[in-house]
Amino acid sequence: MEKYKEIFRLKKMLEDAKIPFDWITNFGYSKKQIKYLKKIAPDLIDHYHIIYPYKGDGQVCSVIEGFGTYGAEEDKLEIMGLLTLEERNNDCVVGHLTAENVFERIQNHYRKEIYTMKKIKIVDEDTLEIKEIEVAEEVTSSDDELDTFADQLRAILNCEPEEFYLKYKEYKEAEAKFKKLYDPFKEKLIKIYENTANLPKNIVIGGTKLTYVSPSTRSLIDSKKLKEEEPEIAKKFTKTNNVGATIRLEEV
């Protein structure tokens, strides 16, 4: 069992909230280095590091727990970044924090910011295979075009990013509650129609109109098979239509 549990709790909370971060163990040393250092300084090498949203120039908050960190002896976390004004006046780091406290700081910042997502390729340290992952990239003034776009987003949003996210969460939760109510009702109602003749096709419940659509069959052309076996015919009868732009909305 790990000696330090709090940082693993924070890691799980960030993963569940789908908030991007980099995770580094044992100072990022190689397996060979770790094996050697564990022989001479086992306590020192036992070290865990979360960097939000990613390491490098875009680092906003660094969270550490391990030998020598403030609060490690009581299984608490130390952070640099996302400090209050009072905390910044006293020191550049704060220790003895719980996973909940650090998560709240990170989550509040994440919801208030606007990010773009980009795909990068990394090398898996264990398999040495190249894999592609998606990471968040904060929109900053270093890129004038993106910075202008971020300002435009804020202008048309008419609310804070955090409020937009919370409203979206409310919508998804309300949608899930309605489906829980509606799906079994819909299934039972269809059975009533199937077992009873001459029922009206349209009914109104409160201010909601429901229309029963009878079962039917429809014939579809297997376009994939047609293109494979008769490409010329498929090409001759293929019609191209313009599809309007849309915005796909999902939780990150």
C-alpha cells in the first residue's frame, strides 16, 4: 500500500472530472535509476507530482507529496500556484492541504478559463510505443489570433465560463432524470398500442404532445458494398449535398 494516499485521491478526482494534468512519479527517473536510488535513499525517491494542466510554460499549479514536502508526514499536499493573495504574501508555496482543497482550486480555475485542445504524440515509457493523446492548451496573449478568438467567445457567451459549464451540467442531469422517467413509460405505452386497437395516434399529457408511430419496414442501399462491387454505378448515382456547420457540445 502506498505511504502517500492523498495525492492519489487528488489524481482520481481530476481524472473523474476530466481535468487535464501531467503525472510524474519518483522525480521522473528511469526504472534503472529508481532501482539504484531505492537502495541508498528509499524515502527520498518516494515522491509524486501533479502538474496542472501540463508541465512546461503552461504550468498553472504544481502539487507534490513525498519526503520533505510540507505536510507529507501527515499525508497532506504541497502546492505552488493557485494561491490566495494572503498565501502569496507569506510564501510561494502552501502545504498541509487536503485533496479536496487542491481539487477545488484547480476546478475553479479550469472552469473559468478557455482552452483549445490539441493532439500530441508521446512515447510510452513502458512499451516505448508512440501514442497520440489530447491535451488542453490555454488560450493566452502569446497568440494574438487565438487571444482575439478567446475574447470573442467570452463576448458571445454572455456569462462566465464557469456558469456556462454549470448550466450544461444541469442540462445533462435534467436530461438524465427525464430519460429515467420517460424511457420505461415509452416502452409500456408502445406495448399498450400494440395490444389495443383503434387508439388515437396523438395524445397530450399536460403541455406535451405524444405521437404514436406504427412499426414499419424500410429498404436501404448498402452504399459501402455498392461502392466496392459497382464503383461506377455508385459514382453515377451519388448526390452531393451541402451540410451546414454545427457545434458539437460535450464534456471534456
